[in-house]
Amino acid sequence: MQELIQAVQNSQTFLSGLSEAALAIIFFVLFGLVFATVAAVCALVFVYLERKISAHMQDRLGPMEVNTGIPLLKNIGHGWAQTLADAFKLLLKEDIVPNAADRRLHLIAPFILFCAVIAAFSVMPFGEKLVVSDMNIGVFFVLAITSFSVIGVILAGWASNNKWSLLGGMRSAAQIVSYEIPSGLVVLVIVMQVGSLRFNDIVMAQAGGILHWHIFQFFPLNLIAFIISFLATLAEANRAPFDLPEAESELTAGFATEYSGFKWAIFYLSEYANMFLIGIFLSALFLGGWTSPFGSLFGGFFDKPGWQPVWIILKAVAIIFLQMWLRWTLPRLRVDQLMYTSWKVLTPFAFVTIFGVGLWMLF
Amino acid sequence: MMAVGLNHFLVLSALLFVLGLLAVLTKKNAVTVLMGIELILNAANINFIAFSRYADTDLDGQLFALFVIITAAAGAAVALAIVLNIYKQMRSVNLDEADTLAG
Amino acid sequence: MSYFDLTFYVFAIGAVVSAGMMVFSRNLIYCAVGLLFALASIAGIYVLLGADFLAATQLLVYVGGILALLLFGIMLSVKFTGVELRTGTLQMLPGLIIVAGLFLLLLRMIYRAEWAVQTPGDMLPTTTTIGKRIMTDLLIPFEIASILLLIALIGAAYMARRERS
Amino acid sequence: MIPNILSVIVFLPVVGMLIVLLLPKEKKTAIKMVSAVFTGLQVIIAWQIYVNFDTNTTSMQFVEQVKWIESFNIWYFVGIDGLSVSMVLLTALLSFIAIVASWNIDRAEKAYFALFLLLDAGMMGVFVALDFFLFYIFWEVMLLPMYFLIGIWGGPRREYAAIKFFLYTLLGSVLMLLALLVLYFNVKDPVTGGHTFNMLHMMDQANHAGILKQFNIRLLVYAALFIGFAIKVPIFPFHTWLPDAHVEAPTPISVILAGVLLKMGTYGMLRISFPILPDAMKWEPFLYGFVILAVINIVYGSLCAMAQTDLKKLVAYSSIGHMGVVLLGMAGLTSLGMNGAVLQMFNHGIVSGMLFLLVGVIYDRAHHREISGFGGLASQMPIYTGIASLAFFANLGLPGLNNFISEAFSFLGAFGSEAFNLKVYTIIGTLGIILTAGYMLWTLQRVFFGPLNPKYVNMPEVNTRELITLVPLGILVIVLGVYPNLLLNLMEVSLNNLVQTVLNAPSFLLGMQ
Amino acid sequence: MIVDYVIWIVLLPLISFAIQIFFGKRLPRQGDWLPTSVMFIDLLLSLIVAGKVFSAYDPEFRITRSFEWVVLGTTTIKFGILIDNLTAVMLFIVTLVSSLVHLFSIGYMHGDPRYSRYFAYLSLFSFSMLGLISVDNFLGIYMFWELVGVSSYLLIGFWFEKHSASNAAKKAFLVNRVGDVGMFIGILLIFAITHTFNFSEVFGKIAAGELSGALLTTAGILIFCGAVGKSAQFPLHVWLPDAMEGPTPVSALIHAATMVAAGVYLVGRTFVLYSEHALLVIAGIGTITAFIAATIAVVQMDIKKVLAYSTISQLGYMIAALGVGGYNAGLFHLMTHAFFKALLFLGAGSVIHAMHHEQDMRQMGGLRHKLPVTFATFLIATMAISGVPGLAGFFSKDAILAASLEKAMETGMLYHYTIFAILIFTAGLTAFYMFRALFLTFYGTPRNKEKFDHAHESPGTMTIPLVALAVFTVIGGYGKWFEELVRKPNLQMFAESGAVQDATHAATEAAAHGAHTIAMVLSIAFAFGGIAVAMLYYYWNKYSAEAVSKKFAGIYNFLWNKWYFDELYQATAVRGTLLLSKAMGWFDLNVIDGLVNNTARLTTLISFGSGTTDNRIVDGLVNWVARIIGWFGATLREIQTGRVQAYILMALGAFILLYVIQLAMV
């Protein structure tokens, strides 16, 4: 950020006259918008993906009809514009706010949730250079920011002034908080191996082909760590097997019941953005991030900087597919089972992996 | 406004400290008092870190701030448990009602 | 106005305003939200002061943990939902006066005292040095802190249990 | 010969007391046995002292001197000479006999015997202590158990008597404390130059410094000491506690009270006031006052005795009379008189001890002490009458029995003293002999002779336990009567020395005028 | 060698006393044979001693042995035995009478419940009497003096069930005690000056003039007091008649021969001590006692009382004799009196024994046929005591009268003449009352028929002593041996300057002879006069005694009540001391104790006073202060609202305040 400002200042454009601070503001706004749109777009894609995959899993077609008049695109078919339609629907839909609810909170809650997820992207390594702010405490920052979402969930639950949403909010908050612990611990395993919190350091540690990926190091331990991390982050995103709070049968849409229209879209969007975040986060940590699986096999062709974002996104999509897959196959966990897995299964195993890796590294 | 120096941070922390204190002093609800306390602690942390930045090189200040955060967390947990117990006991958390220790 | 000053003022004002909101607002939740933004902006200020690790811990612990806790506290300690959460204030006037007096004193102190100020070095990543310092010099406090947290955990759990049963 | 025999004899009863305290309350006989054993041991040790006592040195014997409290130069300084050896023997003997006599104490035996042993230690301590501070401490230690012994196990008006006794003696000991302090601060320790409690240093007039040089101060100190000891003796105006204390105290306690405690007053005077302040003692008004009081004691005591209806009160008043004789003997400042006085202290201890035991015997059987209540016991209890008449005749000074010798010597000493003309007073004093004979025989007649009181037709004869207490005293009465040298040559040398030192002590009188 | 005998003579009775008192009951025949046999052994030993002394036949005969009893610095007290002619004679008399009395009491006391103890007391008495005689110093004599007193007390009060007996015993002892105290003061005086008790040393000091003049007389008189007490002289004679309560043999032994004689012996032993004036006093008291006793004896009806008063009067004679310088006359009379008075008492005892303990002569009469031996011996003794010539009594009484006449002639003082006159008159009286008693008991018609029939002669054990004594009464008087041996001691004998023969002795010899014949004539005349009058009243019953007593009722009652001495003493001394003691007792109880209790009450009052003031003023103050503090407390309490925030507020407020103040100050 600092270098950018310097560059602009001495670029004799009309902008250089502005004070550093003004420039900083401009850049802030700029980056924010960029990310918001990128995330939004990806989310829409994933919504569509999810609808199609879940359909095919359940041996049905999923959305096929919705299409647009745009010449090229219309012949893709397969209802590619479905999410667009949804998005437009939500945008246009009347935004109902329960009368006794706390208007302002009702408004803020979704945005807090959304910001938390989007902010995490600023650290994600799409390529060696392609990272917004190459923070030294990258991984730790992600954990910190994601914990914001808890607040958002609680406020949403509370602001909609109805028992179910409150309980849903509370329950999901509890779930997010309790799953934060195993995910935090597991991250520790990787950080121990790499010795640094910067994403790029972690990724570079895994350069050199699929065999160097962390998932395969210290054989069983890192794999367990990956699984724990996958499940924990899934639970944090209130997805699939852990999506009790939104379980339709009991708590309708959980904390989001009273939301409709644009705010609900925001929720929906942040959920999928969260999925995408998880994908990138896990691939960076375990699957070698932007390094190509082939390593120096094809003369390091695939390792060129250009391929780096492709690899990381591919891996992310794979993880997302895995998540969706899980969602539509596994039954929902009961609340006590939910808590049980978190405290009695994931956390102990996380400890085991930490100790294991720790000991292993000593010898 | 002159360049942001140490004094700015000190003023900021003083201000936050004062606001936290005000919350503690004036708020009726126990939880808000707890919030006030958290704010005071953060104000103190700002001081620590400011001095660790401006006054000496190694990170003693920051370490200390870290420990403050840890203890604050523990403190908040216990405080909250107590507040909830008060609530269970007296059906309300307003501090002015919890004056059984009155002289 | 340097970029640095700007961010400082942004965060400072954010913190003060939200702290003010916390103090003066009637609605409990608004207090909580006020506190939330205050803590977030304080995290920002930490970053400005080169304490990046601390900023992250601040966010993680305060915002993720304590604030969530407080919110839970608020919700659990309300007789029945739905009613506007009013929290009055006590002895506001005297409080204000005393607090203002204190603030003036603090200011006087700040400006009178000659702080042994050094020119700040550049912002180095602090995590490694903190990690090293904790594991070497401050091992014992660190262990004690862990025990403290354990105790707090058990204590809170115990009280909460009794509270529920 | 047992090393540091004096500490042993003083602290033996304390050990006994501890053992008694440890024993459970129920084990009554065990408690009694323990205390009997310990006092018995004390008698044996006393016999050791008697045998090993060197009769021809005037210096202190069996001396033990250990630093006790550095800062105030207080020493644990014990030793005995002719004056105190008889008292030590008397205390040991009477304690043992009193223990045997208190065999049928039925209330709180454990406390009783513990307190008794403490009292015994206190008494023994007083007689052996040569450091004024130590003397004072034992004086007080002896006081407390006595209060309880009278106060708890006494007769109907015991509290009154105990409190009166306590307050009286306390007044006395307060005055003594004042004197103690004056002496402490004004006597230079020849060795260190600082203050000292050591009596021997105090006796040496050279060490007197500071205000002790002024004569009126010396008189004041002497007066304070005199009153302190007078209460104990008791001398005429301060004596009213004695009859009450005796009447209310249980028999063994009144044996000890009469046998030993009274002697502490006179012993105190001989050990402290005479040698330390000889000129104050020789000051005409004081001395003649002393003699007049002694004579009053004799005559007044005998007359009051005659008027009593209670047997114990009668014996109490007779003790006052006999102590008057001791005082008279002392005042004469002749070797004969002094020896007579100290011998009288011993003999009176034996005789009054015997009398109280005898009264105790009747009291245990008839549960009352009214002389008129008895009558004609001689026919019913011949042995008891025999011993009683022996004691009665000894008390009225029949020659051939111990009291006569000491009374005769005291009177001879007083009458023939060159230093002062006590002839008239002694003659009045001899009146006491007639009066004593009078009330003694009168009592003997009313209690023993005449027709047998129907109430006591089947009064049991004196039993062996009582005999154990009475016979040794009886033997002593006769033996000392016939051959008093047994004791006299023990105390003779040191008493003559005491008399000489007091007689030719320099007088500060000159300084005053 | 002789000394060892004497030591044994003294100690044997003590040993028998010890054995008798402890094992008496268990001995065969209750142990009466032990003391009696011991007494006879003593008699034998004293005969040997007497034999030795007489064989030496030297007036200066003197053996002493002593040992150191108590050494006290300068003064050493020696105790020892002194034997000279006087001691020998006295030993003989005492042992003789004592053994005869022992013999007599075997019969007399037969069947008494405390038979063995009676003999124990008798041997105790003998021990103390023998000790008294043989001791050589003042303290020793005083000690035995008291022991004799005690034994007499025990014997008089032997039948202590009888109230009168124990009263008499007490009276005897106390009166003796009064006398003893006088003697003790005398001893004190002597010791104070001479620093020794031994007779010879004291007399040597007197000879050397250390003790002289007024002091000497007072010492003499004081020592004489002892004699007055013991020998029942004028002021202290009241106890002897009452002493008759004891068994008659006791009276015979103690109140006839031995104990009462102790006084005379004391005067004799310490004769040198008495200055002229002292002797006057002694003579005076002696005569007064003789006269009073004789007059009282005339009217007595109890046989033992008569004899008691006659003893007192005879003792008066002896003391008077010594007083007038008739040294060996007095002591000779002592010896003879011991024989016939003991005989009279034992005779009376057998009469009483025969009449089953009847002592009142009015119940007796005409017993001469019933008790022939007793009558015969009683008659001899009566003649002897009345001074019928030929018998022992005559010689000694005549010697006394002669001595008093001689003294009168020598000093020519009216005082001595009156003494002589009174003595002569009492001699007559003696004869009268003795024969009166004789006639009342043995002659005339028996007044108590029933008792008279039962009367029978006493058994052998009782009659033998009577006969023995009768023999001695007869032969005792003859022979000059007594005069030569028992010589009147004088100062020179003891002066260090060695014994100077008494030159003046011969001169008085002639004068004495003249006085002697006059005295003899007068005494015989009065004796027979008295006998005649007695025969007139009681033998021929010419005049009735009752008529005379009625006519002279005043005098009669006066005499009958023993000159009201008892009442006098009772009123003055006894009741006086009792009253005084009651007063003292009361004084002690109320005044001194009162004082103490009042001081206690006073202190309680003061404390009450200070208590009330205290709790009104001080307390008031305190309460007031308390209230203020309370008020402050209340006001301040408002601050303690219980609300934590309020506290913090206050704290901060205070902090700011302080800060500001500090600033202001700086």
C-alpha cells in the first residue's frame, strides 16, 4: 500500500498533488469495491454450481430454463442465468423488517458478516505477487477476521426480534465459536512446520510438486489435520452437515428468518464467499496453494507465475465441490452431536496432531 | 494538526480511558459496566503499545499488552458468569439494585 | 497529512465515537455494537503502532471472544425478549464532572511530562520476536496465564452450570 | 549427696504437680500416691540436707547461682544457712504430713493436689531464695494456690476468708515490692557496679548508695518491709485474716498455713529487714514499737484465744500468741534469744501443725468444731486423748516438750539483752504463759474431760492414717524437748553471726541528725 | 559412783512410766507390780546413798556431775546432778513415802477401770519429784517443777468423769502455774545478771556481790513465789483442798509428803539467795498460812479436807521456820511431817475405803473397834502432829518454835514476837482440830448405822504401810544426826575464798538453848490445852459444837467458807481474765475485724460513689461522644449506598481533589 501511494505521488498525474492520506482513502475505496465485486461474482457462480451439483447428485437436472437474450451466452443453456435471476429477484424483493425489530441492527448485521468474509480475502495468496496485502501475520489475521462473523450472526439473530431467529443466532454463534478452536489449533500444525504466518512462505514451503504438499508430509498427521481443518471451517461457515441453525424443519432459516430481499442476499452471498475463502485457505495451507502439482515435471512450465492463480482456484473449486458433496450426502448433526464432535473429537485430534508433528519435528 | 506523535496516542488512550470510566460510573446495567472495564483495559493497552513503539525498542510493552488481553479475557468470562448469577439471584442486573452491601 | 496520520485519525475518531456511543446510548445492543467498533478501531491503532500480532490477537480475543460473550451476557440477562433494552444511567452529572476533571488531569500530565521519546524505528514484523520472548524470558508468566485461563474457564463453566441447574 | 540439692527440693513438687495434672481426674488414689511419693522424696532430700549441713560455717551452703535475667542482673541464686535450714526441714515434713492428712479430700482431688504441690514448691522456694526478686516470685507463687485451696475446699464462709487472706497478703507483698525496688535501685553490685537483687550484696552496707544513704528513707523501707512481713506473721493490727483463714481452710491447709506460712513473716524479717537495714531496726522508737507489738501479740492473742468457742479459731489465736514470743525473742538481739526465736518458729510449726491435725480428726467425725459441743472424749478415745494432751501440754510450754525450750530461751534472750532494756516487756510477756496454760487446760477439760457427750458415744478411735500424721510430730515434740541441740547446733553459728552483724552495724543515724 | 545411783534412782520411774503407759493394760495384773517394785528398788538405792552420805558424816558433803546440754555462742547451759546431805535425806523420804503409797494404792485402787494408767501417773510423779530433788541448776529445777505440776494435774484429775475432779486438776495446775511464772521471772533475773543457771555458780556470783541489794531481794522473793505456788502458801493455797478430789493415796503422796514439800526444799536449797528482807517476807507468809489453814481446819467436816488444811498449816510452819532462820528446824519438820501426814492420809484412806468412799465425818463415828490397826496408827499420827512430846512431831515443831523465839530474841522485833505468838497459838489449834477429827471418826456412837455395819478392816497391803509409817513417826524424831548434817548454808561457804567455819555459830548456841526451853514449855502447854478442849467438845460431849457454831455464826460461816478465798479469787482473777478475754475477743472480732470490714465497706462505698459519678459524668461524656460519632456514622452511612459505581466515583473525586490541592500547594 505504501509503495503504491509513493508511485502515484511521483507519477505527476493530477492525483500526485493530493496528500498521502487522501490517496490512501482513494485506494482503500478502490480495493474494497474490487473485492466486493469479485467475491459477488464468484459467489453467484458457486450458487449456480451448487444448484446443479446437488441436483445431479439427487439424480435431477437442477435449474435448466432460465436464460438471457444475450447472443453468445444464451446457447450455453443449463439455466446458467438462474443465479442472476435469483439475485435480481432478491434485489427487487421488498425488504421486510419486523416492526419491533431494531432497525439499525437489522441492517448492520448482514454487512458485518459479509465484511468479515471479504476482509479475509485481502490476505489470500492468489499468486506469488497476487496478494492484496502480504501481511506478515496472514493466517492469524484470517482467523481473527473470521471471528467477526460471530458478532454478525448474534446481532442478526437478536435484531430480528423473534425467538427462533434469536435461538438460531445463539446456537450458530456457539457453533462458530466452538469450531474456531479446532480450526485455530490445526492451523498451528502447519505454521509449526513452516515456521511463519505469511501465506506465501507457507505456499513456497510446499513448492516442488504434489509430494511436497503439506497434506502428504508427516503422513497421517497432516492428513488428519487437513480433515479437521476442513470440517471445522465448514462448521464455521454453517454449511452442510453442521447447518443446524438454518435447518428448515426446526428453525426455519435460523438467524436469517426475518431477512428478505437484499439483506438476505448478502447473507447468502457471504455464505458462499465463506465457502470460497475456505477453499483457498485450505489449498494454501495443505494443497500447496498456487504451486503446480507437477512441480518440475514438465520443465517447470506449469510453475510459471502465470499459472499460479489457476492452480489455487482449481484447488479451491475442488474443495468447494467436496463441501457441496458433503452437504447433499450427509444427514444433519444434532446439536449435542455438533458440540460433541467439536469438543470431544476435533479438538483432541487437533492436539494429537500438534504433539505428533511437534515430536516428529524434534527427531 | 502536527504529525502524529506519542502524545496523540496518549491523548487517545486517556480519552478512551475516561469514556470507559464514565461507562463504568454511570451505566446501570452490569454488562455495560463490564464493557466499560474492557474499554479501560484497551486504553491502557494503547498506552503500552504506544510506549513500546516510541519509548523503547524491544517489545516489552506489546508483550505486556498481550498479557493484559489474556487476563481481560479471563476476567470478562468470570465477570459475566457472576453477572449471570446476579441475574439469577435478583432477576435484574441493574447495579443500583444490587446494593445489599449498603451500610 | 500523511497516510499514517489519516489512518490514525480515522481509527481514533472511530474508536472515540463508538466508545461515546457505548457510553451514552440507552440501548444495550447499541452499547455492544459501539464497543465492537471501538475495539476494532483500537486494533487498527495497534497496527499503526507496529503491533500487528497484537492487533490480530485483539481482534480474535476481544471482538471474537469477549464481545460475543458480552452479547450473550446481555441476551441472557434480559427478562423477556422483544422489549426495548433500556439501560438508564446513574448520577450522570457528577460522573461527567469527575471524569472531565480526570481527563484534564491526564492531559496535563501528558503534556507536562517529558517522555523519553525516541524516533520510532520502522515497523518490523513482531510475531517472531514476541514468540521468542514469550518462550524464553516470559515463559513462566505465559504458563501462569494459561493456567489463569484454565481456571477462568472452569470457574465460568461451574457458575454457568449451577446457574442453569 | 545429690548435686544442686536445693533446686531439686524446690522443683520436685512442681514435677509432681505436672504428673498429677497429667493423670486423669478419676484416678484419685494414683493422684494421692504420686503427691505422697513426691513429698516423701522431699522429706528424704530434706534429711540429706540435714545430714550434710556443715554446722560451723556462717556462709551460705548448697549455693547455686545461675544467671537468670541478664538485663536486670537477676540471678537464680539459692542457698541456705542456719536460719533457713530448719524452715526447709519444717516445710518438707509438714507438706508430707499434710498430704497424708488430705487423704479424704473428696472434691476435685486433682486440682487440690496439684495446687498443693505448687504451694509446697512456692514455700520451699521462699526459704531457699537468696535473690530478692526470686524470693518475691516464690512469695507470690505461694500466695495464689493458697487462695484457691482456701477458696474452694474451705468451710462455709470460704470465699470471704480466702479473699480477705488474699487481699491482706497482697497488700503486704505490694509494700514489699516497693521496698524491693528501692533496694534494687540503690544497692551497687560490687562486681558489676550496676543494680542488683542479690541479698548478700544488699546485706553489705558498703554497697548501699543513692537515697539508701539517707536515714529516713531507710526507715521508710524498713517500715514497708516490716508491714509486709507483719501481715504474714501476723502481728497485732494485721492479724484478723488468720482466724478466718484457719477456720475456713480445710485441715491439711490450715496445718500448712499455721505451720509454715506464719514463719515466712519472721523468716523474712530475719533474712531481709534485720541484716539489710540493721540501723533502722535498732532505731529506738521502731524497736520498742516492735517489742510492744510482740507483747501485745502474746497477751492479746492468748486472751482472744480464751474467748473463742471454735476450736480452730482458738488454735489460730494461740499461734498469734506464740508468734509473739518469736518476735520478742528476735527483738532482744541476743544469741540466746535469736536461737530461741528460730527454734520457736520450728517448734510452733510442729505443735500447731499437730493441733490442727487433732482438730481435723474431731472435725472429720463430728463435723463441727464447737468446743462446747464436745465433752468427755477421753473415755471414748483414749489414744487420741493421749496424743491430744501431749500436743496441748506442748502448746502451753510444758518443760520436757519443745515449746518450753524455745519460749524459755526467747524470754531469757529478750530479758537479758544488753542492747535494749526489755525487762518489763518480757515480764508482761511471761503473763502469756499463764494465759496460754489457762485456755489450753480449759479447752482440754471442756473437750476431753467431764461426762461423755451422749452424741459421741460411738465416735471411732483415731485411725492409722491419722496416726501416721500425728505420731512423727509427737516424737519430734518430745525429742526436741529433751535434746534441742539436734536443731540448735545447726542454726547456732549463723544466728550468732546475724546477731553480731546487726548489733555492731554502722548507723546512718549520725548522717541524719 | 554415788552419782550413778542417783541417776538410776531418777530414771527408773521414767522408764516404768513409759512401759506402763504404753503396755500397762497388757501386763499381768495390769502392771501394778512394775511401778511398785521400781519404787522399792529406788528406796533401796536411796538407802545405800543415805548410808554412804551418813557414813561420810560430813556437813560439807557435796558431789556434783553435769554435762553440757545446750551451747549457744557465749552462754553454755549445763545440766547435772547435785548430791549433798539434804538431797540424801529428801531422796530417802520421797522414795519411802512413794513406795508405801504404791503399795497402799494396790489395795485402794483395786477394780478401777484405768488402774494401769494410775500407776503410770504415779511413776511419772516419782520421776519428776526425784528429778527435782537431785538437779543442780535453776532451769532444771524449774523444768521438774512443771513436770511435778503436770503429774499432780493428771493424778488429781484421774477420775475425769467427775466434773469437780477435772476442775480441781485445772485449778491446781493454773495456780501452780502462777507461782511457776513468778519463779521463772526470778530465774530470768538471775540469768540476766549471772549468765548461768548452776546453783553453786550463782551463789558464788552472789558471794562476789554481782547480784546484791534490791535486785537480790526481788530475785529471792520471785523464786519464793514458786515455793508459794507449789507448797500452797498463803495467796496460792486454794488449790490444795480441791486437790482432795484425787484418790486418797495420791493425796497422801503428793499433798502430804512430797510435792508440797518441794517448795520448802527449794527455799532450803537456795537459802543463800534470800536476803534479810526476803526472809522477813517468807516468815510472814509462813505464819499467816499456818494460822489461816489451822482456823479453817477447825470447822471442816470432810476428813480429807481437815487433813489438807492441816498440811497447809504445817507447811506454813516449815516456811516460817526457814523465814526465821531455823534452817534445819524447818527441814527436820519437813521430814517428820512427811511421815505422820502420809500416815494420817493413808489412815483416812483406809477409813474411806472401809466406809465405801464416804468422806463426811458426820456419817462416821465409833470406828475404833471396826478398824483397830487404822485407829492405832491414826492415834499415833494425831499425837505426833499435835506435838505430844516423845513423838517425832514434838521435836521438829518444838525446834521451829524455839528458832522463832530465838530469832525474836535476836532481832528483838515485835514482828518476830508476833510470829512466835501466832505459831504457838496455831500449835494449840492443830492439836484441837486433829483430836476433833479423831474423836468424830473413831469415838462416839456410829451415826450411819448401815455403813458402820459394812465397815471392815482394810486388807494387808493397806495396813502394812500404816504400820511402817507409824514406826517412822515414832523413831523419826530422835538423834541429833539431822542437825549436824543439814547445816544452814551461808555465803561464805560458796565464796571462792574457801569455806570459813561459821565463827558466830557457837555464840548463838547458848542463846538458843535458853529460848529452846521456854518454847518447849509453851508448846507442850498449848498442845495439851488443845487436846483438852477437843475432848471437852467431842469426847465427853460436854459442850455441843453446834451451839458454839451457832453463837459465833459469823466467824463460823467465815471459816466454813474457807475465808471466802475461793470466791475472792473467782471474783477477781478468774472472772476478771474471762471478762477481759471476752472483751478482747469481742474487741478483736468487732473492732479490728470491724475495722477491716468497715474499710472494705468504705472502699465499696467509695467505689460505689466513684462508680455512680463515673457512670454519670464520665459515662455521660462517653455517651455524648458516642452519640456524636453515631450521628457522623449515620450521615456517612448514606454514602455507603452499596452501589460500586458510587464508591468509584467518590474515590476518583477524592483523587482529583487531592491532586488539585497538591498542585495548589506546590
